[in-house]
Amino acid sequence: MIYKTASQDPNKILVRFELPSAIWAESVYLVGDFNNWDEKAHPMIRDRDKGNWYIILELERGKEYQFRYLVNGREWHNDWQADKYVPNLYGGTNSVVCTILEE
């Protein structure tokens, strides 16, 4: 799931990326074009109460970012609630988050 909220910087938006606890994992990383598809740049944190994995990023407002979740260093997952999906070079799809905050 993706949750968007206003940032203190009017040119940015806070985006909470969340992977549900239904996905069993020892580790989850958020990987996308905002981090040059670096598989270790954005480790996600496990919520102790709900069991969900999450991370909050401050991204530039008005852009689209492709991303995926890397689970246990080998399984790629899309976000089930992404704003849209686009084909990738590997015959699959990437999730997309649009950083427009709807009032």
C-alpha cells in the first residue's frame, strides 16, 4: 500500500510504502528509480504490532517513480495498490507511485 502526506517542503511529498504481513520475509528492501535500483539502499522496517513492512521517503512532488519490493534478496513483488504499472525490461511490470497529493 502507498500512503501520501504533505511534507514540510512544499516541493516534496512524504510517501509511506507498506508491504502487508501476508508476505513472509526475513528482509524487505524498497528498490526503484529514486535510488538507482540499488537493492540495499532502502531497507524496510517491520511494524512490531501489525507485522507489516514499511518505509517513508520524501520524494519530489509532481513526478512518477517506478519501484518494486525485494523480499529475502531474491523475490520481486509489486505493490498491490500502486498508482499504475508499467512494463519492465525483464518481461514483468514495475509498480509506479505518482507524487501528486490530492487535496
